[in-house]
Amino acid sequence: MTRPLQPLGLAALVLTVALSATSAAAAPAEPRDSSHDFDFAFGTWTEHSTRLLHPLTGSKEWVEWDGRTVVRKIWDGRANMAEFKGVTPSGPLELIALRVYNPTTGQWSLNFATSGVGKLGDVAGVGEFKDGRIDFYDQEPLNGRAILVRFSVYSTGPTTQVSEQAFSADGGKTWEVNWINHYTLESRNTEPPQE
């Protein structure tokens, strides 16, 4: 014959069940597979850029230019390279952005290089997609001090997208956008004729 649980024994059983449920709920979820979240970007895009000349100085002086960006799929979409060519007010600019997906974390890394420098940056930004937008973050030096950098990419429609860069000198409390790029799809061809 089994004995009825005493109040203390019943409380211990309820606590054990509650802790087990909490532990299961607190277990980290597997990262969402974001390996194809950049698929919207593959193709050839015309680009219009505006850039703040002297960020974090109070300057309101912006410059504008146009160019073309080609985004190519690498590793079946788990990486991609965006190649920009254009002429800025200070001369021609060739830039690549390399974006690579990490399946373990569900995050992407981003790094840039220009033909004038000839190497990828020292620090890659890291971010993950949320609601169709990705914000990459890293820390870089600017005028002798460390600042936070945010680089965002998001689709604004089936044939348009935007990227923008912002800096923060106060640990992310406030951000100053200093580079905005508007893209319009020219074609899904990633090998356009050379101009």
C-alpha cells in the first residue's frame, strides 16, 4: 500500500517538476537557418550613394555619387560578394563587401576592401537577420578613438534595397548615419557586360 505524500514531499515534487520545465524552456534554441537571407540581393543593381564628409564632428556636408553593384552568390548562397564600381567626387571607387554565413551561430560576418588599399579590413562586422533587416556591428578607430560601427542592409521591395552605415561615439546610445546607398535592380544577371 502506498502512503499519501506529506505536504513537504508534495512541495518537493512540485518544485522538481517546475524546475525541470523551466530548464527545458531555458535551453537555448537552435539558431534559425539564415543561410539564404541574402538571396534577395543577388544580381546587378544601380546605386545612388550619399555620404557625410566628416562624421561625428557636427558636419552637415554630404556628397553624392552613382555607380553599379553586382552581388554574386558563393557557396550556394552561404556567402556572397558585392562588387561596387563608381565615381565619387574624390575620384573612382572600387569596393567589395564579403559576407559569410556561420551555420553554428546563425550569424553573418561582413568585411570590406577597396582596390586602393588592396586588403580586407582588420575587423569584420557581425550580425543576424531580424524581420528582413541585418545590422552588422564592430568597433573601429576614428580620429584616434574607438567608436562603434553599424552597417545595415534591408530590402525595401522586390527590386529595391538600402544599405547604410552609422557611427556611435557613446557606446551605442546614439547613432549618426553617415553613408546611405539606395539600390535599384537592373537585372538578376551577376555577370553584366563591362562598361
